[in-house]
Amino acid sequence: MSYLNSKGATAIASQDQFAKMLCIVGFEGNLDLLKLLHLCEVDLETADYDLRHVGHLAACEGHFEMLKYLASETKFDF
């Protein structure tokens, strides 16, 4: 996917789909996918129906590297 992005491709999905994906990413601690979504300019602050977002799930699951990435490499509003 990063190769495709380097050639101009991006991620296309509904806001609900991105919210679900980001919650799964935060829960599982999938930093590579988070970086790719950020590279594709996905709004990382998109929340699910309970208003949880990738930062909430990453914190709850103890994914500190993901939290450091959000704080230092993105404009994520905690």
C-alpha cells in the first residue's frame, strides 16, 4: 500500500469505516497501519459511535509507541 501511495493512491472509505478501522488499529497496536493511514491523510481523530478514537484504544491497551507516534508525528488532539 505504501508503494501505491507513493504513486498517488490514497485510502477511500466512509467515515464510519475509517472509525472502525482506526479503533481496531488502536486496540491491536498496529503502528504500521496507523502510519500508512496517516500517510494517506486519513483523519486520525475520527471516532466511533461511542466517541472512542485511536488514541483512546491505544492508551487503554498500553500501546505507548503508538501514543508517542501520535504525539510527535501527527497533529492528533488528545
